Amino acid sequence: MDFIKKGMGMFGKLVDTLKGNPTGVCFVNSVVMIICADGEADESEFQRLQEIVQSDQATAASMMAATESDNVMSLVQAVKIRSQELVGSQASQNYDLLKLRLLAEIKEKQNGMKPVDKQVLVAILEKLIMADDKVDMQEQETLKEIKAALEVS
């Protein structure tokens, strides 16, 4: 039970970071899921995320709309912190907990939620998977689940 409490606590911290916006949390969690899929918080993936955000105005705009954040780089930081917390001694349990949370959250259609641009989100996740120049099966599997939950082909 400890790991569940710990996982919930980390999730709560992330929610606070993103001012409690459920759509923003969903967006960040999706990115975190991919970065953590292979069990390590990889520096090249964060680098790639920063490049995507800095070079692609549409992506940055979509992320800002999703999170009501005026600073997308703080979002990247939130992803980084969250990922590094997840990749630890109980990474697999925390990871599974996060995945369940994320998939449940995507399924939930809450009133007043700003829609995350699903195509943009999937594009970011695909770019992140390729960031380390190897296609990791665990990452592909996770992306498939996220896509299915988002109902994006």
C-alpha cells in the first residue's frame, strides 16, 4: 500500500505544479509515460522535448492551451521532475499506477476541460520515442495504449 500512497502523493504534486488543470496533467502524464517507459529518465528525451517545444510554435501553443501555463519550459521541468521521481526503486509500481491514472483521465470527459490537441500530443510522443535513436518496445506499447485511450489512429 505504501507505493500507492507514494504514487498518489507524487501525482498530487504534479497536479499542484500545473495549477490543478486536469487537461494539463493528462498532457504531461502522457509525455512522462513515454519518457519512463524504458525505466529510465533519459536526458536525450528531455533535450528532444525542449527542442520540440522551442522549435514548434504550434506544439508550444497547444501545450499552453492544455495547461493554462504561460511558460512551456516550466512544463518541461515538471515533466523532468515527475519522470525522475518515477524512475526509482519502485518505478514499475509507480509507473503502472500512473498509467492507470492517465488512461482513466483520458477516458473521462469532464465539462469545461480544454481539449488537448490529440494529434499534437501523439506527434510529441512519437518524436520522444525516437529521441534516443532506438525504438523501444515498451515505449511503443505505451504509445499504443495512449492512442487507443485517445481514440487516435
